Amino acid sequence: MPKVTIKSLQEKIKELELINECQSNEIDKLTAEIDTLKNNKNMVSIEEYALLLKQLEDQKQTTAEYKELYANLNKEKVKLKNKLKNFEKKVKPNARNAGRKAFSNKKVIKKIYSMYLDGKSLQQVSHELNRTGIKTNQGKEWSKSSIRFILLNSKNVINGFIGEDIYNSAVKLLNDNKKTP
């Protein structure tokens, strides 16, 4: 199942709300037309009346389907929020990140995790990024500590840059490497 962010769910919910509102307005308009035709002394053909009734039923069916989709999206949103809360409880935030703005280049973040999990050391990862001309947020060269900061930053998972499994693997590897002299 592809990863879905809360923001994308909120956008989908807004879209469905707009569609639902349009559908409701259309139902109201069709209902008013039918009522006008029923109360009006003017005659209409049976075919025209039947067509209007069919359109009304179709609109009601479509609205019901959108309401179901909307309800399902809200359920998914709640699940994602709960999953996020559970993840934030499990992850110990980096206590030394005061004043540091998180790096937000998704491509570079994925590259850092990939290189590290492929067996490169923190120093080798920083050398590779510096060699290719990639700079930090402050426009400086990468160091071991800046690579460690990226790898330990749980916001990379929260923001959808990497998966929780990749993050956990990197943290485990960092902790394992830290224990060996």
C-alpha cells in the first residue's frame, strides 16, 4: 500500500466536501424542478418527468458513494494520526537538535539513508555528498555529525521522506556501530 500523508488525506477530504456540496446543490435544484413541475399547471411530457426523476436518483446514488468515500478517508486520517502518535512515542528525539532546522531535500535524505544502510560510514557518506557538491541547509559542507543528525531525525518519517522501517534500520545500525569500539 503506498504511503499516504495526512496532508494528502486532508486535500482529498476537501475535494470530496466540494464534490458533495455540488452534488447536494444539484439534488436540491432537481427536486425544486420536479416540485415546480408537479405544482405547475403546465404540462410536461412523461419522458421529461421520468428523465428528471432518473437524474435525481443518479445524483442521490453518487452523493451516497461520495459520503462513503469521505467517511473512509476520515477513518484513514484517524488511523494515520494514531500511527504517527505511536511512532512519536517510540522514537527518542535527538536531544541535541535545538536550534537546528531539519534538512528537507527528500532526494538527498533518501541518498544518505541508502548509502549508510549500504555499509558506508558516516565519514564516507559526508565525503560523497561533499564530492558531489551537495551542501547542507546553511550552505556548508557535510560532516559526520550532520549525517548523524539526518539519520536520527524522526521527522524524516513523519514528513514521508523515508519509511519507518528504513529509519529503524538506520538507528539500529548507528547504535550497533556506537557500541563497537
